[in-house]
Amino acid sequence: MLANIAVSVLAALIFLIQADISQAEKPKNFRELIFTPESLKPIDSDLKVKVGDTAPDFILPSIQGEKVRLSQFQGNKNVVLSFVPAAWTPVCSDQWPGYVFARQLFEDQEAIILGITVDNIPTLYAWTRQMGEVWFPVLSDFWPHGAVADTYGVLRGDGTTERALIIIDKQGIIRNIKVEDINVRPPLDFIVTSLNRLNTKKTSSE
Amino acid sequence: MNKNIVLAPIIFLLPFLFTYVSIAETSSVVEVLPEITLTVPENKEHIQYLGLKGKPGESFTLGEIEADILMIELFSMYCPYCQHAAPIVNELYEKMEQIKQPDLKLVMIGIGANNTDLEVDTFRKGFDIAFPLFSDPDMSIYKTLAGEGTPGFIGCKKDGEKNVIFFRESGGFTDHSEFLDNLLNRAGLKEVDHAR
């Protein structure tokens, strides 16, 4: 009799514990694949460009297959260079999905984004496939490692880049720069306000 | 002697069993909706929908919203899951609006965690969202509500003088009717008729 009770209690306990464990398990998704480092030094480089400079030209391979040259957009589009530290890290992994979603805001301002990281093409490809239809070129500054980031002065000591936004007008001139704390996502407001100012000034001078 | 051998594991395990039961009981303790202050929106339809007395720009608390059940969606414009869920959440809102019972007012609001006004507005326009959205740029509301990721859904209801949280779900959902049934069931309202 007592043995029966003991077995019942044990069985009940095992059931409760297992039920608890199975509740804790969650399916794999994009978020669970993200590597989360400790809080990083906010900024770890010195800018080599300033507002008013001609943006240093570059050519980089894109995940879409073709090579993209910055100067190909001159006379045609305002350009937002969006450097993000690395694929598969927090903040970056939602910054570009936001830009993917806010496409209309960029198109309204006749702007294209060039998304740049120091990751290689396969890594960038796998990572951005999780973001829906990425409508802007995603460029790999992998080799020579971080060369373009270094030209702009946004290459960090550990080989990743700053979380930086560089606004370039249709003449190829840098019109605004934001090197954000790497741990924080820059507000969309910075991009929209900067682009708005470009287009408003252009209209008033015409 | 034999008795002792049989009893030993029971005596050993009993404290663990009681600990487990007491933890389970603790988690079912009523969770009071914390005091959260928001700004009265400009949109007159939203003011009416929320049953607010203040003017645009003035502040109000979540508890002042006239609702028998208040559903709070935690979202971010940047979150791909929230983008994916947005059309289904819109359908859920439509379903909630279709419930016309005099004693049951269902209200839904959205809180844009770590989103500026512009980002919330972009989300609203992008998905043509009809229910009121509020920005939470420093995530203070999200933290006060103990958010657990986006999209997140928190259901609140009146319990005497208090507003209590009776429902928490994280992640998206595919069937808005099932989700609404679940919400109403957990609110203790099993007989609410909503056309599926």
C-alpha cells in the first residue's frame, strides 16, 4: 500500500517536472540565433571624414550579386551609408528590418541605402534572408578587411564597424554624419530629418 | 524496517512537492496593472474610442481607459515578427469591434517599444492601423509592463476597483478568432458570440 503511494508520488513529481521543462522549451527562430555580447564601448574609432567633404568613393560586392560603386548614384539619388557592426548581433538585427519596412520614406526622399558590414557575402546573405525583401544593396567590406570603413574612420579596434549613418547628397557631398553608441539603434528621425533638409534646401535654391 | 525503506523517499520528496505547489500558487497571484501615464492623442475618434475626458496633449492613465477588457500590444516598427503579425492584429481588432454587447467593451492599444513618434507613425501608416498607438522611446512603459519581447499581448480587465492583468502572450499568432476565443475564455467570458 505504502509502496503504491510512494510510486504514485514519484510518478506525479516526474510528470510535474517534465511538464515544466517542456513548457520552457521554445521553437527556434531568428531572434534565438542572435549572439548577444556584453555592453560594448560606445565608440571606438575616430572619424576621418566631415560634413562638406566629398564622400570617398568605393566599390564593394553586394549580396545581390553585382558590385556597387558609390559614385554610380551621383546626380540620381541621395545615399544613406548605414554601417552596422556585424551580422547576427543585437540592434543590427532589427535596424535594417526597420529600413526594409520604411522603404517609402526613403523613396519619398529620392534616397537609397547602402548597408555595409565587414562580414563576408555568405554570412550577410544568410543573415539578411531573415529580414524579408531587402530592397537596398547590402555590401560586404570583408576584404581587404574593413577598408572602406577605415577610409571613413568607422572601423573599430576589434575589426567590426561603428553603428554609423552617413548622409550623402546627389552631388556626392557628405551632408550629415551620426556615429551612434554601438549599443543603441539610431532613431529613424535622424535619417528623415537629414534627407528632408537636403531636399528642402535644393528646392529653395532652384 | 521495510516500512522505513518505503517511507524514506516519500518523506524525502514531500518538501520538494510542497515547494512546487507553492511556486505554482504564487504564479497565479493576481497581477495588478501598473500605473502608466500616456498622452491623450490628437485623433478625436481615438479619444472617443478610449473614453477619455482629457484634451489632446494632456495625460491620462491606462486605468482611465473605458474598457471591460483592454488589450495592449507591445510592438516595434523594427521587429520583423511585429510586421508579420500586423495584418492579423488588425483583423483581431476588427473582430473585437464586431462584438456589440452592452456590457462588454473591448479596447485595443499599441505601445511602440523603443520607437519614436515617427517610427510609430510609419508603422501605423504602413499597415493602416485603426486602433490607437503610442510611442515608448525609452522603453519605460515596456519595462513597467514587464514586457517579454515583441510582439507581446497583455490583456487587462476590471476586478472591483483594480485593473488586473489576466492574459500574457508573446510572439505572433495566425488565427485571430482562436486568439480572441482564448482571450475571452481567460477573462472568464465563455459565452461571447463573435462571428468566426
